[in-house]
Amino acid sequence: MLDLVRAGIDEARLVAWTQRLVETASPNPPGDVRDAADVAAALIREVVPGVVLTVHDTGPGVRNLVAVVRSAGPGRRVVFNGHLDTFPVNEALPWTVPPLGGLLRDGRLYGRGTADMKGGIACSIAALALLARHRDRWRGEAVLTLAGDEESMGPLGTKWLLDNVPEARGDAVIIGDAGSPRVLRFGEKGFLWLELEAEGRAAHGAHVHLGDNALDRLCAGLDAVRALRSLAPNPPAGVTAAIAAAKPISEPLAGAGEAEVLGSVTVNIGRIEGGSSPNLVPASARAGVDIRLPVGISCAEVEAALPHMPGLTVRVLRRFEPNHTDPASGLVQRAAAAARAVLGGDCAVNMRVGGSDSRWFRMAGLPTIVYGPTPHNMGGADEYVLVEELRQVAEVHALTALEMLSA
């Protein structure tokens, strides 16, 4: 199978396909991906023989694609998934290359979305095209779903497709979102986004006995929220073991401390507002907090521990449960074996710190992995992806799908 895959994945085509996708901007916000979806649709029709492609407009500017390749006989369904929207281009950043030029230089492919995740989309298209050319080697269906709103949490993209398009659900899901060819991600942390609002009574700063300081109340509430870091999760033993085993490979790539973060509740106070002058007692104050939840603790458990104080209101703005696919599952094991074969070395099997559309598939009970190229300067100036990694990711996607569909 590996020889077949290596012969069928062409690095130059991967670069050209990524360049075509990058040349059409699809920043979110504002979230209009229609032109990028049309470019992707044209590319898929051009390079994937016998594909059945449908277009689904689900909201202002949100256009989703579903591409289906069927073999000669019944079998499993493998779904590739990606998102068409990117971070804003932000020309004010110190770009040294054209942000949408897709410049290739010294093995690096530059441009907004090369790493997150138009390069990953090109990899999945390459895998789908290979499967389409070798229908005699597998049974079932191979599907590529491209969503239009992942950067805004995916309700009109992947979630809508799962609810409305049967082909979006499969026996295995492979997502080429940003990561590293050396780390296969089988799950991700959940999150709670909070807004804390404190009320007080205004007064002069010299007459504090006549007022109630809203910032004092807010700080007390934030202290209580920070204390949530001490909550102890109870994850499955396989998840804990995978995080520990992945540490020697994963942390040099993702940063020291990743393993601790993956296994604990984290609290980030991202915004505080309140007061107008040092000599005035503020009557109101607000803060925004991002709490990330490891596998082994639920949103309900954390919400039950949120502070209840006079003059303080705590609102949950967004919530998603932590989610994972069993690291011992067939998909994870086959994908890890495929990665080892392609890389010629070890591949860590680990959780993912950040969020992605993979949560929608896992929430629907579908085995799901994230395996994509390293995101260099993601969201910043001179975003780029390594061409070698594009080839590696495409080969792993194709080899994993072939193994799943021929098993």
C-alpha cells in the first residue's frame, strides 16, 4: 500500500493545489468563503475522477462542499474534513511576502491559510484523488467535507453537514488541520467561555464608605474562578498514558508544559473592564474568561463550582465538552502505523490543546483524528507550511484511508 501511495502523491501538484486555494481570500471575520469554495469545487472536479459533489449554502457567505467517491462494492465510509475559512489576512502585519501569493521558497510555501488549513485541504484532496484512481483496491465510500465557518465554531458548517447530509457521517474521520506530521491527535480539551459582571455603588475615592467597589467584587469572583485550576479530572487510563508517552516527541514541538496543560483545568482571564478614574469608586466592572477542560471532567462539574457572590453575575457564553477517540481504536492505531511508515520513524499519539471541528464528529460518536502540517506563523505575518510536510500528511491520509477501507 505504501508504494502505491508514494507513487500516487505528487509533491508539485500539492504545492500547486495549495497555491490555488490560498490565492482566494476567505478570512473569518467576515466569514464569506463562497469564492474559496468555488475554487475548491473546481479543483476537486478537475482532479478527482468520478466524484459526486454537492454545494450547501447555509448562511450569509457560508458555503460548504461534500465530495463523494464510491467504490464498486459496499463497505466502510471514510470522511476527510477541512475548513475553508482562515484568520484575517491583516495586511498591516509585517508581511515580507505577498499574503495571498502562495510564494514557494526554500521548501516553504507562504500565504494566509497555507498551514490553517488550505494546505491540509490540498492533502485530503490528493488522498481522495488517489482513492478515486484505485477504486479496485478498496470497498465503500470516501468523502471530503469542506466547511465554511470553523473559525466561528462551525454551527453552519460541519455541524450543519452532520445534521443534514448523511455522507458527512462515516466510520472514520480524518482532519488535516494544523498540527505536526510527528503528532497524531485523537482528542481535544473542552472549554467554557465566561463573562463576569459585577455591580457596585459609585462614590468618590476619598469616601469609600459611601460606595461599593464593583472591581473589588469582580476581583473576588476572578480569584474564585482561578481556583478552578485545582479541580481534579478523572480521565480514562489510556488517555493519561498516551499524553505521558507522547511528551518526549510532542513537547519539543508544541512547547514545554503541554502535557501538564492537557491533563488539567486551565483558566485564562482575557479581558477586564471597569472604572474611569483612580479617585472614583466604580459602579460596574466586567471580565471575560476562557476555561479549558481536560478529558475526565465535564462542563457541568466546572459550572457547579463557579462562584455565587452578592453583586456578581456569571454567564456562560459558550460551552463544549472535552472529547476524544479511544487511542486504542482501529482508526488511531492504523493512522499511527501509517504515519510511522511514511515518516520512517516514531509518531506521537496525543491530545490536542486547541479546538477544532473534530469535536462535532466526536460528539456525534464518530472516531476522529487530526493530522496536519506544522503551523508556522499561523495568524501572523509570513504564515507558511513546509512542502515536505504537505507530502507526508497527504501520504498518511491516503494510506490510512486505504487501510480502513480495505480492512
